[in-house]
Amino acid sequence: GLAIMMQLARDLKTLAREFSLAVVVTNQVTRDSSTGPLKPALGRSWSFVPSTRVLLESKEGSWEKGTTQRVASLAKSPRQ
């Protein structure tokens, strides 16, 4: 599990560097119970892999009933 995931991360970084690519990987969030805190499904070790992290959230809009707003925020970047 973990060793394969870290090898995949190394391979993706190598491909990105050699071919000047941007690699986009998603990581779903989960929780232990309905009241537990949100946590990344790929675990804490994956949080050290990406150099840039964008947090995508949905928020119910107070401006119009039944609408949802999507918000993207920069959570981690080497340029911060």
C-alpha cells in the first residue's frame, strides 16, 4: 500500500520534471463517523508529496435558496 503509493509519487514527479508537465492528483476527504473531523483519504503521508495544494469546497449560498458555491483556495505552495 504505502510503498506503492510513494513509488507512484516519485514516478509522477520524475515525469513532471523530465517533460515539464503539471500533474494533478485528487484526494478525497473522509471521516471516521458522521461527527468526526475530515481527513484526507490517502493519509497523512500523502500530504507531504504535492508541492502545491488547492482546497476545493462547496458552500451553500445564502443569496439564493438551494444554490451551492464552489470555492478554491491555495492551501500550500512553494511561492507562498
